[in-house]
Amino acid sequence: PPLAARQLPPTALPISLTLSDNDAMLAGRNLSSAEAFLVTARISMSGDPIGGSGDLLGTLTVSANELPDTPLPLLIDRVVTQ
């Protein structure tokens, strides 16, 4: 499972947000303990939490020891084809 997750309505976009250990999916698996992670934003066309064909997707690889002081941009720029 993901380290952390948030579910937002598409109408909330664009948005600036901060993911933290409070968004952890499982106890003991926290963002603060990860050295690097992949941030993914997905708009589900079916409403299903599991990704599928036609979903809109954006990803960003983040290294915990190189986090900038400014927000990181994540652009939803792909359509999932399966």
C-alpha cells in the first residue's frame, strides 16, 4: 500500500497541499522514515480507488534529503492506457 494518501474531489484542483505522517496508510510506515518516494496524483474516471484505463495521472519522484523549501510542482499530464 502507499505510504500516505489523500482523497480529494477533482473540483479541488488546482491545489497546494502538504503530505505528512498524519496521512500514513499504515501505522509505522511514515513519510518521515522514507529516503525517497514517488508522489502520484490520479483522477479516477470511474471513481474506483484502484487505477484504471482512462484515468489522468501525474508523478513526481522525491528524495527526502533534497527537499526544497518551496513547493514541488506535480503536473497531471498523462492518460492511463492499459
